[in-house]
Amino acid sequence: MMSADRATRLAEIFKALSDPTRVRLLAHIADSPEGTACACHIPDTLGISQPTLSHHLKRLTAAGLVTREQRGRWAHYTAASDVLEVAREFLGTTTEEAARCC
């Protein structure tokens, strides 16, 4: 049985990922060659405005899906692989249990 704390944590993760722009943003950050993406390049790359970017990065950061590091004027974001692993593990477990069900 899943604990209430774990269910709450998973719900926070999936709620943050319930927006297509945030999913694209997280994928972009996770796929960045250096493992980090500078906020200065993201709006043009994803075709979104700076205010939209700030809103979505705030949501991803609050959910723990990305970490933020200030480097001079610009913030750099890195995908939090440990948090993503929590979601992967849950989805993998759910899939395995469904396959064994009947």
C-alpha cells in the first residue's frame, strides 16, 4: 500500500507535468548537451515568451523537477534525475502490476 506522503509527492510531480509547455520545457532541459539549459536561450528555442517561461520554470522548480543555479545574470536549469526516477518507478510498477492482474 502506498503511503499518503508518497501519493502526495507523486501527485505534485504529475500536476507539474500536466501542462504541455512544461513537458516540452523539461524535455528540452533534460536533453541539453551540457546537462543544463540557460534561461536566456529557452524562449527562442521553444517559441514562448519570457513571462511564460518564468511561470513554467517556477512550477517545475517548485515540484522539484528542475534545479536552478544563478550564473551571473542568467539562471541555468538542470533536470532533477532523482525526482524523475520517482515518477518512472511509479509508472513502471503500475504497468507491471497491471500486466500481472488477470
